Amino acid sequence: MHAPRETDEHWTSAYHAPVLVREILSLLAGASSVLDGTLGGGGHAGALLAAGASVTGLDRDPDALIAARERLRDYEGAGRFIAVHGNFANVDEIGALEGARFDGILLDLGVSSHQLDALDRGFSFREGAPLDMRMAGADASMTAADLLADADERELGGIFREYADEPRAMRLAREIVRRRATRVLSTSDDLVGAIRGALGPRTGPADFARLFQAVRIAVNDEMEALREGLPRLRDRLTSGGIMAVITYHSGEDRLVKRAFREWSAACICPPRHPVCTCRGAPLGELVAPRGLTPDAQEIARNPRARSARVRGWRRAA
């Protein structure tokens, strides 16, 4: 696979602006077959296909599959691209992927620009957006409104603390519980009002984005999906194959970093264990151990990229 000369801007579409395209192409430069486990609008897949790889795209959102297939129809017609409906966490249960192995695997854990901008999907804090936030209607039964109505104070506090790094998480949880006693929290305005009521009138877009993201992660059980999916995807890599994961949240990044480090260790026995009884050899090695982040030019072009980081891991040959 060779890196095309086009800039990241070339892969931006009305559906989504993919982040860290050049970095992904560099990490997966040796891959001839790639699984894009979070296909979205097909931006990363398009760049990988243009670089010469064959790509299997997987996404839990039917809208994303429609957009990607339209964008990449020439590659699909040539037999170099296929789109599959499903959640990467359930890769072993997807019949179309039974027995498939890949030289490269990509996960982009962010929400697409299309999902953020579609008011009815309820991912953003724009005025009047419904508190939905499900990645796909059939893939999650609980909406954000359901979560805010049913979760107890302790659970809500844990969501805001763990997924938004919010130091006043319990204060916000108490405010939500107080407000929902007299009215249903059903729109973005209701959650924004609770945030301002708990954390003060000076809270702004950065706070809303962080706290709405925490609710989205909980609604879609994204951390558990990542925890379960990573080892399953690792086992789908060919010898010497590389996995690249783009994260946007410190909790996601910690989970990925810990998994990659554990897989790269020769021994994972408990401390003071007298004799090694584990695998006794690393499963692979870290690639770009500190991760790669967007440069100032990319952030200026696409502010949603500012929190992105990609980490890589190579399976042992």
C-alpha cells in the first residue's frame, strides 16, 4: 500500500471529516487487507483504498453504511470494498466475517459529523435536540432521556466522573435527580440547564460537549464494547498485522493504552508470583507508544479533531 498525495481535506465529505488520515496511512502502510471497524462515512476507508489496500467496512449504523457505499461504489464494484452491518465488539458473531483475517485493523471511536449535525439523532447540545444519542435505533434500546430518567444518583455521578473527568460529578447528578422529580428531561436544553444549574452559568460549549459525550458513551455502552472488542480484533490480525485505534476521551485512551501495553509484555503474572505461569512471551509490540495527535493545521481545519489521539500495536510475526 502506498500513501496517496492528497491532503486530509480530500477525504472530507458532507457526512464526516475523518481525523488523522495521514497518520493512519503511515501506521497501516504495509497492510494490503484492512478492517475498518467503524466505517462511518467512509473517509478513512477511501484513503486506504486509494493507497492500494482492500477494505472491509463495518458499522453499527445503517445510515453510515448507505453513505459509505455510495461514496465508495467504484471500489465496491471492483471487489476491493465490502460493507458489513454490525458492531465491532461482536466481530466473532458476524457471519460475513467468519474466519477473516486482516493485515490492518482501524477503529475510530468518535461520532461522525453527520451524527453530530443531525438534530433528530440527539448527539449534540444544539437547542431543541432530543435526548436520544443511540448509535443505531436497533442496536440500543435506551435513549439518553431514558438514562437520565432512570439512573440513580450514584450511577449518574459515576458516568460524569468516569466518562467526562468531571470533578463535580455528584453535584451534577444530584441536580439532574432534583429536576427530574418535577419534569422530564427530554431535550438538549434540559440537560444544558441542569449542567448550568449544577456547575454555574459560566459553563460553555467545551463543558457541554464533554458531558454530553459522557452520556452518549453510557447510552451505547461504548467502553464495554471497546473492552470486549479489542482482544477479539487482535486475534483477527495476521502475523505482523497492525491495529490502530483513534480515541477522543481519556477513558477510552487509557483502556487502549493498557491493552496494548499488556499485549506487549512478556509476563503478565501477578506481582511477586514465584514462577511465570502466563504466556511467557509478548503477543506483539507497541507502535508510536505515546500516540499521535493532530497538528495545528488539522485542528484549525476541523476543530472536532482537537481531542483525537491514535495508538498503534503490531502483532508478533
